Amino acid sequence: MSQTADWPLLPLALRLEGASCLVVGETVQAERKCELLVKAGADIRRMGAEEFVKTSSSGSLATALENVMLVVSATGDTATDEAVAAEAHAIGVFVNVAENRLLSSAIFPSIVDRSPLLIAVSSGGEAPVLTRLIRNRLEAFLPARLGHLAQLASSLRERVKAKLTNINQRRRYWESVLEGQVPDLVYSGAEDKARARMLEVLDAADDIDSGGEVYLVGAGPGDPDLLTFRALRLMRQADVVLYDRLVSPQILDLVRRDAERIDVGKARSQHTVPQEEINEMLARLALEGKRVLRLKGGDPFIFGRGGEEIDLLASKGVPFQVVPGITAASGCAAYSGIPLTHRDHSQSVRFITAHLKNNTSDLPWFELVRPRQTLVFYMGLAALPLIARELVAHGMAGDMPAAIVSKGTLPEQRVLTSTISELAALVAAEEIPGPTIIIVGTVVRLRDQLAWQTDALDAAS
């Protein structure tokens, strides 16, 4: 089996109770693997390295591997481990080779045991010390009696399912009890009181609201670390998510795994889904009883058309919440080392949409050309030549500092600085991709001394 350094892993929980597993080797690593397999209830057969070589030479290895679900090789001898892995791969049996991830088709993770709740942490064998450190942090963070809470919930699962036939009601029941006082009662040893409280809530569960709601959430400029706690909480409880093209894949990965995902993103000159249809879709899904996450890049109320969306929701009586996000201007400027205001340079800042309609922009250009002011243009990549031309035509000095930030706050962030007269030509030559923001003002001069984030352009140079 061919492996590469970046081969992907799919975490799985294997039911090994009564399953046949072969452990080859008599090393300390082999003993540790056996301890884990015994704890999982596996039926273990041990074989020393010499015995494996003899069995393989005699041609009876196929019989020894018959009905085996997992082979572990921890002989301490590279040649023997390679031979064990080759035999396992040949007959399609999962194999774990101690301290050799490239020979392994199965990796033992670091485990946080709160049975029946198990949490596995794995780096695919690439950084075992790091995985142990993360496991240790989780051990310290997770209550010791967390497993008791899982057992209590399991004991009532069928009863809850019989009482609440609506899946939305069931989900909200479990959220209400598991995020309420029940966990604290279990952790303090008062499991009888916790069970009584869960049954009390279940008896009144007919009153649980199974109606829908819309969460209008600002996802920020791209870096998932810039999400608010509230945004993350709502992202993980939504049933369906409508997201736009400015939402980074890293942030979308944080949405609840089983949530339905609908791409309604708009690209320049290409509207995938008309805004009116998005508005109606939000209302329809919520009225069906779903919790709908409208995930927008930046802040939903700054050039995000969030006001239009909740206007329709309000007219139809659909409940909604709004969670602000870090707008692109603030996030991208900060990651670029360009303060939007500064006592020596700028006492005001203006956010401007540079979206062109019919290749024209009806902006108050005379108002924009004022001293000690910072201009930030959203959606201005295509309009950059026009922006530069109009600003200079209305009195701005051609050598006014200007910058463009591409994919701001993300690992592939690029920042170009120049003058307003020369920036467009530089951007064209560098083939800067969107999304971008454009910053104009003397604050741009501060980037050289204040930049703290190495961007892709710096790394490539």
C-alpha cells in the first residue's frame, strides 16, 4: 500500500468486543497496545517476532490471519514490522505498526476516557507529543463524572423518543437539559436529582417550542479565531445554513456536521441566488420549524444586506437573532498593520461600497477627498482604476498612499502598498485575487513599521 506524508485519516470507533486481533512483538509498545485492546474487549492472540517469521516461512500465516480484524506490529525490528504490514495489506486487514505511520492503515489515537464517552485525539502519527499535550488539556477540562452524564442520558433515550416524535422537539429537549442544571447535579453526585429533573422537563416537553428561527451571523473576514462565542454557539445548533462566498472554508467547517448547507454566494457579475429568493428561503425554512443560520462574511449590517433579510422576516413574524461580526475593513486593516485612524494621520474613516452598476459609480467624490481621513472601499477590485481616476480628478494628490488587501486575515493574505495613482497597475501586474478591500490615506505609510502578520506576499519574497 502506497502512502504519502499527507495521507488523510477518517476517525472511526471500532467495536472490537469479541473480535480477533493479532499482536506481533514482545516490546513495551506491544504491551501497551494489548492493554488498549483488552479494555475494548478484543480477543487477542500474541505472536513473537521469531514465531511470525517461522509462521510466514511455513506458509501457514494466511491461516493465522483468518478472521482477524486488526493486526498490531510492535517488534522493534523494522524488517519484521514491514513484513507484518505487507502480509496484512495483502489480505485487506487493518494494521497498526508502532512508531511507523506510513506502514499503518490504522492509527491508535490518544484517548480521553469518560466511558461510555470516549474522545480520541490523533495527528495521524505525525506529532504524537502534541496529541498527548492536547489530550492532557482535555483531561483537565472535562469533568471526571462526564461519563455518568452520558449514561444517564442513554438510559432515558428511548423514553424521550417515545414521548417526543418531532425530531426538533427532541433535539431541543436534550439541549435544554444538557445545558441546564442537570450536568452540575451529576457532577456533584446527585444523579437521582438529575434524573428527576430530566423527567420533569420531559413531562412538560409538549410545551417545548419546535418552531423555527433565523440566526443572522457575521462570520468576520475569514480567520475562525475572530468569531464571537455567540456566533460559534449558534453555528453549532443550526439545522440548515445559507452561506455566501466570503465565508472561508475554515469557518464553514465549524458548522454542525449534519446541518444542511446551501451555497447562496454571489460573485462579481454573477449572482448565484437572487437576494429576494434568499430572503424568501430564510422565511420558508424557519416556518418549517428549522433553525436557520444565515452566515455572512464580515458583518451582516455593513454592506451585507442583512437589513433587507430581517425586514422580510419581521414582516412575516419569523423570530430572528443578529450576531455582529468583525467587518472586513477592521479585520483586514488590523492584520495588515494599517490603523484606520491615528492621531497624527486620520481622525475619521469612511466605509464605501465600490460595487459598479453599468460600469459607473455614483459616489460623492468631493466629500471623499478631504484631509486627515481614511477611505476603505469594499468590493473595489474591478473598480480600482475608476476609483483612482475619480479621486485624483476631484483633488486628491496622486501620491496619496494606498493599499489593497487580498484574502485578509487568512494564511494566503497578500498586501500591496503604493500610491493611489499607481496601485491599479501594480494590482494588475501581480494578478491579485479577490476578495479584497482598498485602503486610501496616509495611515498606509505606517504599515512598514506596524505590520505584525507575515502575509503570503512577504513569505514568497
